[in-house]
Amino acid sequence: MSYGLDGKELWRMNKTSMPLASPLAVGARVARAQQGFALASLYTAPANLRSTGDPMYIGGWRVPPWVPRAGRAALWSLLDWRKLEPMARPAVDGACGAAGVARPEGSLFGHWIHSPDGGVTLFPESFCALQPEWPRGLVAGDFPLFRATGDEGLPASLESFLDAGTQPVVVFPGSASGEHGRKLMRDVLMACRALGLRAVALGPAAVEPVPDEDPEWVHRCAHAPLALLLPRCAVFVHHGGIGSCAQGMVARIPQLIRPFAYDQFDNAARIEADGGGRFVPAGRASRAEFLRALDDLAGGGGALRSHVRATGPTGVEAALRAVSDWERAVVPR
């Protein structure tokens, strides 16, 4: 486990700036306990915060909606006892001991990793409202949409492909998805061929050579700015990462999501519940459902409900405003 900056360095930074950190940045949390400065926890997705509401996921398992809140709280305690505490407690206790601060009491992941000073969500309340059991002092922000240097336009070859035919399906399985991503890529391209749909394949898995592939129905590239590409396409198929979900919401394009890890299941469930697309888990039994969902979304059956919020390019400014609001509430002038 990496602890990042030491307490003295963070304290020097705090003279001119406010420390912001992921709740998993153990070093920042230890430094706060040692030096006493205000620290904001930043949450990129709702799944970064425990909730007993619905949807509630433990890994890829969705807790049935009929399970009462008391039962859901017990499931979090069981996860702590059986897995999370034995995994993380020795390293965290060691870091606290080395820094000369008290070892944490209670649940590490349920309580300690969250700064007592509160923090900022990097997603809007329209995606997930602040929950009553979340830490106090949270301020709702917005999606800080990623825009890479050089994203002023689409590659010329991609422009030509888009101009040459009907709106394609975009498939992006994530930037570091491994075999899961390659399988999603293969499945989507096979489905597009079966349905007669054109496709744009993005990401590392997209540039792997495929013999005898027709360039008129699939275009492959390692990267293209989603903010420019998605509004010109019919369906966005991806893994459910929070960045991809946000880009799809902004473009108001139907999303077909097949998650495989982390917060992706929770994100996908929220997109589907809000009318923004479909969530189809992996598995043999889901192949037919996935094909039907892609056909339906590409044919216009996935029209977005009007209340789905489409954030714009002001997402970064909104997130920064939320940080400023938190700072004014927590840090005395």
C-alpha cells in the first residue's frame, strides 16, 4: 500500500492550497490526523460511499430490493469482518503507528477512510442524491468531464467513416480492461455485423489486428474525443466506468452497459433506472438479451426520458465551485 506524501509536505502545501484526496489515499488521511489540517475527500462515483439504499452492490451482486436497511447494514459489517478488515487493517495500523497517531477505531472502509471534514462528490445530485448515512459535510459537485490535450477534432479517417454512412454504434470497453474488454469488443462487433450496424471501436483492444475485416462497417482507433464523437452516433456500448457514463449522459446517447468490476455495476443500474440506457450483465444467458437491447436502442427504442440530466462543459467549473463551497464551510477565515 502506498501512502503518498508525508505529513510535513502536505502541511506545507496547505499553507497555499487545500488538500483534496480520494478516500483511499491513506497517506492523506494519516497526515490529517498528524498535522490537523482540513482535508476534503473526493468521490468520483456513488459506489465510493456506502449506502443501505437501492441499488446496493457488493461486488457484482445486487442486494435484492426487499432486503431491509438493517439487513443491508449487516451485510456491510459481514464484508468488513470477513474480507476488508483483515486485508487492510495491518497496513493502516502500521502507517498510523509510524506517524505517531492513534490507530483507527471502527470500520476502516465504513468510517475511517472518509475525512471527518467532509468532502465533495464529483457527480451531480441528479445522478445520485446525497444519502442520509453518508458522512456529514459532503457537498454535491458535478462530473469533471475529461478532455485530453489535442481533442480539438476527430481524426480525419474517423471523420470520413462517419460521413460515409448511417450513425454507428460506438464500443469502448475502458482504457485498462484486459480480457474483459477484448471480449466485450468482440461480442459487440459480432452483434453489429449480425444486425447490419456500422461500428466504431475505441481503446487499446480496438487496435489489435483483425484479418479480413470490412473497413466500411467498422472503424478502429485507439482514441477519439467522446465529446465530439458520441453526438454523431446511435448507441454507446461500454463497461460502465463513471467517466464513460458521464460522457454518454452529456451527449444524450442511449447507453448499453456491460460492467465487470468496481463501481461499474452501480453506475449501470443508475443509468438504466434513469432512462438513459440498458444494463445487461455478462454471461451466456445474457447474449440474446444483449443482442435484443442493442437492436432496440439502435432502432430508436431507447429514446431517453426527458428528465435525464445532460451536464455540459461546465462540469469542471461546478466541481470547483463545490470544492470552494466545502472550503468556506469548513475552513475558518
